[in-house]
Amino acid sequence: MEEKKGMRKRVWALAVPSIIENLLLSLVEYADTAMVGSLGPMATAAVAVITPVTWLFNSTVMAISVGGTVAVAQSIGGGKNERAQKLTDQAFMAVLLFSAAVVGAMFLVSRWVPVWMGAEEAIVETSVRYLRIILLGIPFVFITVVFNGILRGAGDTKTPMKLNMLTNVINVVGNFLLIFPSREIIIGESTIHIWGAGWGVEGAAISTTVSRVIAGILVLIVMTRQPVIRLSWSNRKLDKDLLGQIFRIGIPSALERLSISGGQILYFRVVSGLGTACLAAHQLANTAESIAYMPAFGFQIAATTLVGQSVGAKDYDEARRVGHTTFRLCLMVTIGFSLLMFFGAEILISLFTPSAEVVREGAAALRIMAVAEAFSAMASVYTGALRGAGDTKQPFFVCLATMWGVRLPVSLIFVNVMHWGLPGAWYAMALDQILRGLLMLHRFRGEGWEVKLRKYEFLN
């Protein structure tokens, strides 16, 4: 009994800071979306067109982020602190080279991206400007993602939370000043003049980019002061062995995210064919849905770290127990958020837009996903547990099958053949999440990942 209680405390200690971090991230995203949404459905749609593309190139850094997180967690769990420090240096060198390649490639094709995404002609130019500004901050996004992951792999989820809290406050303030023009605000009997740049969508992009640059700089400063995983500026030589470990674990996770993001782009094309109002509703429903996904992400991090450390210590029974315990705790929290999402759907969507049509469509979509949210949490937590065990290939195969074999063809049928509109697309998404959750659970409960670990242990 005491052992179970101690395990739950360890899970909560890692998960809670990440949940708070993502709660704040979602609140900032809500504020960001509401500010842009107040400019009208066209502005929301201009940002929505770019969102799946940013998911796509952000997914590429998962090869370094997940690989670094798991490799560091396993090294620390096995008492190999020196190796953990060297892994940090290698991750830094890799992310610098990687971000330069991604940003350069995206700038070359930025002019055509909104057109490929099916954007209406009226929003293409705004979307291009938004994308190019966002790209300037991508190297710092990649640095932040990778080093926050390494900190979490070392068992520190509080530092990423604090850093994100600060930079998100900067983002909200920047949005408030850059999106809107100068105006007068009346508080009681006092009138306060507020300066504003009035840059609209471009103002939102600039604010986001500045906050990301600050986040990247701050996490670099933090990493130079770590006792175990300290970043050393002098070690610039690439190590094939350490990079091999990072990419062996991380590449399947990057492919997993790419398969999801690539599928989301095509899925987005299905939704964009329904018109600007449905496109705006889809974007706002996705934003509102993140409120239920927050706990799953926090518990996923806890599962990756704790399972990884147990595997590093070669205690596979402990790894199983902590994986299942993490999901049970996540499920309790997710159910509460799902109920809020289901019964408060209209309120959540109306926070972002005054359009009655957008609220109606977005609320209908949100309720559909609320029913499947527990399975989404199941998929998330057990994906994290499998990553911690170094089994990153199976989540990739599962995501590939459910996204490309279920969500895309089913959404095409529901939207274009049965004419169910935006709810049809979200029914397909819910079915994808249900199957993905069940398949991830089946994999973690099986013997496959443990057999691979024991075989590797025997060969080495």
C-alpha cells in the first residue's frame, strides 16, 4: 500500500507542474485566439490555414526532443550522469543544424503554403506574412522543446513550467499591444489611453515570435547552470554513439508526429472545403479541446520520465506498474475536463468569436470529441510509457494506421459522401482516437517491448 502511495506521489510530482504549464499555455492560446477572433472569421481562418503547417515542421524536432528526453531519463535511472551530460551537448548541436535546415526550407515555399492548404484568395497574403514572421522564432522553439524535454527526462518539470509561465505572459501582453490600435478604456470614472500598434494578425505573429525567442534564450541560460545535465559551450564535436542513441529512439517519434501532422494537413483540406465559417469553428473547437488534453500531456511526460528511469535501472515490473498508475490518475482528471467541455461547449467557443454560426458549429464538434477524450488520454499516456521504454516504433505504426487508415478516409466519406458537415469530420477524429487508445494499451500490456529490452541487455 505504501509503495503504491509513493508511486502516485512521484507521478503527481512530475505531472502537476506540466498540467499547470499546459493550463497556462491553453489560457494563453485562448487569449491569443480570442484577440485574433475579435478581428473576424477571416482573420481566424488566416491563422487556421497556417496552424497545421506549423504542427508539421514542429513535429520534425521530435527526433531530437523525444530521443534526448528518453536517453537522459534512462542514463540517470542507470546512474550514468556523465553520459546524460554528454547527451545534452549532442542534442544542442543537433538542434542548431536541424532548425537552420527546416527554417530555410520553409521560407523557400512560404509563398505557396496557404494555396496548398486550400485558403480562399482573400486571406492568402495575410497567411503568408503570418507564416514568415512565425518562422523567425522556430530555432528558439526547437531549442526550448528539446531542452525542456531533457529537463523533464531528468525529473525536473517545474523549471519548464516557470519558463513557460513567464514567456506566455509576455506573449499575451504583446498581443494586447500589437494586435489592436490605440484606444480608450473606461474604468469607473477614469479613462485610460492604451497605446496599440494595430497590426492585426501580423501583430499576433510578432508577439508570438518575440516570446519564443525569449523562451529559447532563458532555457539556454538555465541549461548552463544544471548540475547533472549542464550544457557545455566548449563541446562542439559530434559523437556518433550518443547521436545514434538519440535518433534511434527519437526518429520513430518524429515519424509518428509527421504522420499525424501530414494527415492533419489533408484532414484540414477536407474541413476547409466546408467554407470559412466551418474553418473558423474547427480552429476554435481545436483550441477549446486543448482544455481536456492538458492533463493527458502532463501525465504523458510523467510516464515517459518514470518508465524511462525504471528501464534505466532494469526494473521492468516497476516500469509496468508506473505506466498503469499514471493512466489511472490521468483518467480521473480527464473525465472532469471532458464533462466541462461537453456541457460548456457553447460558452467555450463563444469566448473566441461573436459569430453565432461559428459558435453553433464549433460547439457541436467539441461535444463529439468530449465523448472520446478518455481514449485520447489513454493513447497519450501509453505512448509516453512506451517512449520511456524505448519502444517508439509501435506508436508510429499505430498512429500511421489510425490517422491514414481511419480518420482521413472516414472523414472524406462523412463530409463529402454523407454530407454531415463539420460534425462528420469530428466523428472521424473521435473514431481515430478511440482505436489509437485501445491499440496503445494493448501494446504496453503485451510483452514485446520488454522482450526487446532484455534482448538488448543480453547482447550488450
